[in-house]
Amino acid sequence: MDDLLAARSQMALSLGFHIIFACIGMIMPFLMAISHYKYLKTGKEKYKTLSKAWSKGVAIFFVTGAVSGTMLSFELGLLWPEFMKHAGPIFGMPFSLEGTAFFIEAIALGFFLYGWNKFNPWFHWFTGVVVGISGLASGILVVSANAWMNSPAGFDFVNGEYINIDPIAAMFNDAWFTQALHMVLAAFVATCFAVGGIHAFMLIKGKNKEIHKSALKIALTIGAIAAILQPLSGDLSAKDVAQRQPAKLAAMEAHFHTEEKAPLIIGGIPDEDSQTVKYAIRIPGALSFLAHGDFNAEVTGLDQIPKDQHPPVLITHFAFQIMVACGTLLMIVGISWLFGEWRKKNYIYSNKYLWLLALMTPLGFIAVEAGWFVTELGRQPWILYGIMRTSEAVTPMPGIVYSFILYAAIYLSLTAIVTLLLIRQINSLDKDQDLSLPLNQ
């Protein structure tokens, strides 16, 4: 394994783990706050029990996210010193503000965890809301930094020098809104369906049905709404990428040849040597419409991109297809849930449907991971799109492979610890007084 591959693999591993911790840490406080609100409005103990249980999960992921995020900040300087040398002064503002948001989140979480029966009830609830808002702000600020890598702004690049730096313009670059919107909705979908899937499984086990049913309603209702909105944000992202990064769109769609009325490719196996896609379903004109809002529009193919600037088509295309497939399935399930809730259908609490929800537990995070593969691999060979190649930014320090092994061991250990803590926390709900009720009540 050469140093560039080792460095990229280490970042992929770190981001792959951290993004799961970060998504859950961003979204779980909102679920906690909704449950707490219901407790304050109804006085029902089940909502208080649920709020406390979810708050412990928030604390677990807050700590884990802090550890993994700190490691990532060190890795940026360790693995990509040439990139950070130039990029740090330009997009340092989002990271500084993210640190402020993290600080506020930590204080608010402390107030919430230890404020039961000590604060005014509504102030106590408000601290939980602040945890969610500050966590969400942290995520958006980090995404804006990644968006800057896809859409460089806030400086002039003249004779190899970065001059006329404007951090505000860098933070609010052309890609930040669509990327942030898509990522936030993805985090809601992934987290809510995972939480809903876990509580569906607990309902199948048959204990504390009242608590788990309430948890299922909160999580899946929010997740279903986000899943329905997600394709709209995806459409905005696709149109934005078509304008700014035509090579990425071409790799996502395995679109080798520039043409009008470009077909949308579903599935298929791209062959980069022959520039063909085998076994694919093609919808004529659909890619032109999705990219430019016109069925007859021309879509740039990889034949218009220099060969040495092609992203890895096979992996990017497969990752994009996986993301879309998972998102579509979750949207369909979400619609079926909302319809069942609206019409008071008993099928949403049948064992078969609960098993379906349980099987959906990892699907949102698979989509999130696939989406990040598309974002990062689709930008290659650039670390800063159109300006700095990834190979130019990597550290000259030898032995990166050993760092990769060390970080892999740390993240695997973190994952094992978090999994054990969550299993213990989930099982603790069933050790309380059995509040079982028939599911159709």
C-alpha cells in the first residue's frame, strides 16, 4: 500500500465511522426533545422514561463523536499538510464556529442530563432543544467546509498563490446549501429509521409496548417526512453538480458520451475501457431532465473530460446506485407508515410490518456512507476541485500504513464500546415496570 492510498484509506475509514456518530448525535436530541415536550404536555410517565433513555443515548454519541471528530482534525494536518497550509486560512472560519457550536452543545447537554427536577420544566426542555440546534449547526458548518472543497471560493489563485482571501465567501460557497440540505435530511432519515427499527424489534419481543410504540411513532413519523423530502434535495444537488462538477455527474451516472436526450441509467456495470454500461435499464431523456430540467438538453460525458481527471467510475456509479436504491426503499416504507398512521391501519403494528421496519435499521446509514463515497470519489483526482490534486496534498512522511492500522484499531474499539453501551441502554427499558398494552390501542 503506497502512502497516498494509505492516507486516503485512513481518511475514508475515519469519516466512515465519524459520519454515523455525527448523524446520530445531530438528530437524536430532536427526538428526545419531542418526547420531552409530549411529557410536559400530557404528564404521561412513558414519555419521561423515553426522554431519559434517549438522552443517555445522546450522551453516548456526543462523547464518541467528540473523540472521533478530534481524531479527524489531527488527521487533516497529519495526512494533508500541503492542503491545510493553504486551505486553513481560507475555510478556518467554519471550523472555528463549529467549535463554538460544540461548546454550546456540551453545556446544554450537561444542563439537560442533570436538570431533571432542578430547573423550570420548560427551561429544562429548552436546553434539550439547544442541544439539537447546536449539534445541527455543527454538522452544517463541517459540511460547508467539505462543500468548499467541491466548489472553491473566497480567494484568487494566481501563480500558485492564494490571495484576496474572503472567509465568508468561502463558507457560503456555491455548494454549501445543497450539500448541507441533502446531508441534514439524510441524517434525519438514517437516524430516525434506525431508532424506529430498534424499537420495532423491541415491540416484536413484546415488552414495554407502550414505550416502544410511542418511540416508534415519533421516530418514524419524522423519518418518513424526511425520506419524502430527500429526493427533492437530491434533485437540487444533481442540478448543482451538473453545472459545477460535470465529471462527477458523469461518473455517478456512468455517462461516457456527451449527448442530447441523455438517458438515465439504472443499475448496470460500467466498463471504463470500452466506455459502455452492460445490463443497465435506460430511461431516454431522463438524465437530461434531471440535470438541466429539459429532456432535450445536452449532458456532458466523460469523453469531454481529460483522461487524467476522470473519477473512478465503477465505484462512484455503484455507490450512487446504492444510495438511490436505499433512499427510494425508505421513502416507500415511510409513505406506507404515514398512510397507516393517518388511516389508523393495524398493519403498521403487525409482526410482518414490524420485521420490515427492523430490517430497515441499517439502510439509512448504508445510504449515507454510499453518498459520501459519491461526494469524495466523484471529486477525484482533486482534493480542492480544479486547483489542487490529492496527490499534491499528501504528507511526505513515511509509514502512513502504520497510522492507518492504528486508527482502524481505535475506531473498531470505539464501535464495539458504543454497541455494547447501546445494547445495555436499550435492554434497560425492558427491565422497568412492564407497561405492555395491546398494539392496536
